[in-house]
Amino acid sequence: MANAGHEVSNHGWAHRSVTRLNPEELRHEVAYNDTLIYRHTGVFPRTFCYPGNAKNDSVIAVIEKGRIGTRTFQFSLGSKSTRKNLEKRVDQWLANGEWAVAMTHGINYGYDAFRNADVFWEHLNHVKAREDSLWVGTFRDVAAYTKAQKALNYTVTSTSKGFTVTPHLSLDETLFRVPLTGVIEQANLKKIAVRQGGKRLKVRILPDKALFTFDPYGGPIDVVLTREKL
């Protein structure tokens, strides 16, 4: 699964409630599972999902050290899910610009399994059909993106043909080096060229803006604009 691109996150070694553990028990519950996941996948887990969703400020502070993020909110996908209420959730996420973290246990059988597994597969198809508006990623990637996006600062300098954007991100580069999306809010763009580190970046031009993906640690971004004549 890890080789196929799936994230194997840490959920605790014995699924113990971390809020009831002493410091040594907490360290073992988390670190031992980190070690085993790394040993079997070759990828050290940088996220954590709290067993039983039990958490408090103290354990969050301990567990989040050296991690990209931990799961502090989620919604259940399971026995109470229907096609109608899941479609309503998707519409709400889109309308409110929210992130959603799914928590699923059994699909065909097991704890909180779907009463009809077709509901689950139909939900995935419903989301897939909206991939032009929704981004579905691993918890690690989404957590890294949202934190980097919020922490990013940048400066803009005018040039003869456009401008240069210099991004500044103070987060740990080994954890948070993820591509971010740049947005240039400018209508009637005929052509735009964006370069970073000597490489031309792919740009998507929309009626009122242009989008491109950049490296927050990759240095200055040079933008050259050509506007349509009205």
C-alpha cells in the first residue's frame, strides 16, 4: 500500500486512549508504532490519528512534535451514511471551502460497516466526478499544504514586464516542502509566463485569474504578463 502511494499513519500501537497514559506509556504507544511502520514501509509516519478520537491539549503538544499534523477533527463514513447525506456533505464542503477528514472502519463487514457497501463506492464516484473543484489527498499532504499555506509570507517586486514574487516559509523544510498554488488575480490575461529556479511553471489561465504551482522553498518566482487589448 505504501509503495502504491497510500499513507500509513500512526494510530497507536495498542489503540490505547492516549489521554489516560503516563509520559512513558505515551512515548511507547506512539514511538514503538512509528518504528514498526518505518521498518515495514521504509517511510517514517509524520501524522497521527488519536485512538478513539481521545485527545487534549497536553497530548496533542507531545505527539505533534516532529510531525506534520495530527487528526483533530473527522467525519464518520459507515453504518449511518447514505447516498443523500454524503452528497449533502460534499456540497457543504464546496460551499464553505472546508477540508474534510474521513474516518472509515469496516466497509463490507466489521465495526461500523456500511449497511450497503454500494453507498461507499457511490460516494467515491461522486467525489471523483468533482475533482475539478475538490482535491483529494493523503492526510499528510493536505496537512502539510494547509500549514504551509497559512505560514507562507512573500514579497512582490515590480519588473519591466511584470513582477517577481519571493516566497518565505519558516517551517521545517524536511517536513513541509510541498507544492503550493499561486493565484494571480488579473482579468483579461492573454498570456503569462512564470519561472522559478530557471524552470518554466505550468499556468492555468481563467477568466479572472491565473493559477500555477510553485516550490515555497524554491526561491524567487518571475512573472511576465501580456494583457488582452479591450
